[in-house]
Amino acid sequence: MIQASQSTADALQAEGKGHWVRKRADDVHAKGKGVLTTYWCTPQTAGQATSIASSEPSESVHVGDTLEDEFAHKQARLVEWMARLLGDHIKKVVIMHKGLGVTKSKKLVIPDRPNGATNLDEVVEAISLPKFDSTKATGAAKALAEYSNEALPAAVLKDLHRLVQMIASNYHRNPFHNFEHACHVTMNVSKFLNRIVNPEIGRDEINNLEDGEQAAAKYASHLHDYTHVRHE
């Protein structure tokens, strides 16, 4: 069962597939779009679907197959987008480390959680950032000036693309908590991280958040609804 918009439901009805769609009893509140009326769409299987005549009399197109093709194409575009976004972070880390002479990243230590504790016990009103080092910030900013001249090895890009594909394949087709939603959250987290700056030096300098912490935030946002099961 697929969630469909009003325009998609109208298109299906125009093609004589109105029996495929069923209006949802509740409205959907979408960020930036307000309250939306959506439908549940249940395409017939390839053997059951009624074909729609195309421009060629000898050919036919199944709406169910078309929807699957559109979904696969959209997933592929999202995977490319996220691989590029996460790859840009790796690229910046490599460039800054070269400029600062760093040969090894600081190990990200995740403390053990006490028995009985939950994620909510770790929530705090403010997060303390490392003390700002103007010398390192200036060196990192100069290194980032060469950002467009650097390129990640093909093997790294291939592994990253494979990782994002694996993550996408384990997201279920939920109405909201799906892979597309995870991509939007990751994009917004990336934007927020880029805005963490020292107001005295401006946006072009490196922010105070460690590389590992930035990477952890981005990957956590990408995985936050991983394997989430839909409940209706």
C-alpha cells in the first residue's frame, strides 16, 4: 500500500483506476505544506492490472509498474544526494587535516549508559563546545580554500555510495518515517552544523564542533528511523 497525494489520486481516477485509491480517514500535517488530504493506493499486481493503451497499439503500461519505476528512480536520486552530502563532509575533514598537519582523528568515545537509563536521560539544555582556537581555525579556513581542487578517491566514493544504498534498502515505505524523510533530516542537521560559528570571526572559519561529532550527528540523523515499522 502506497500513500498518494490528491493529484496522484486524481490521475489514477482519470485513468479508470479509482478503485485503487482509498481516502485516508485522517489528514496529514506536512512541514511547510500544512494540512494535506492523502490517499492509500493499492496497485494491482502485474497479472491483475488493467493495462492502459499507450501511443503504440501493441504496447501497454501498467500503472503499478509505473509507480514502482518512479519509486526506484526517486530512491536512486536520494541515494546519490546523500552520498554526495556525506562525501562532502569527509572531503572537508581530509582537507582540514592536511592543512593542520593532523595525521589521526581524535577517537570518538561513547560512554556506557547506566543500567535502566534511556536516551531521555542524556538530554541537556546546552552542549558545551571545545574552547575556540583561532590559530587552528585560521589554518583550517585556508585549507578549505582549496576545497574545489580536491577529490576523494573513487574507492571511498564507491564504499560510501554502497553504505547509503544499504541504509535506504532497510527503510520501510512508511507514510512519513521513510528514507526520504531521513534525507531531509540529514540535510537540515548539516545546515545547522554549518551555522555553528564564532560570531567574532564570521562564517568562513571552522566551527568549534569536532570532526567526529559532526560526522556522528549527520549519520545519526540519517539512521534515526532506520528499520522503523509502520503502525496504522
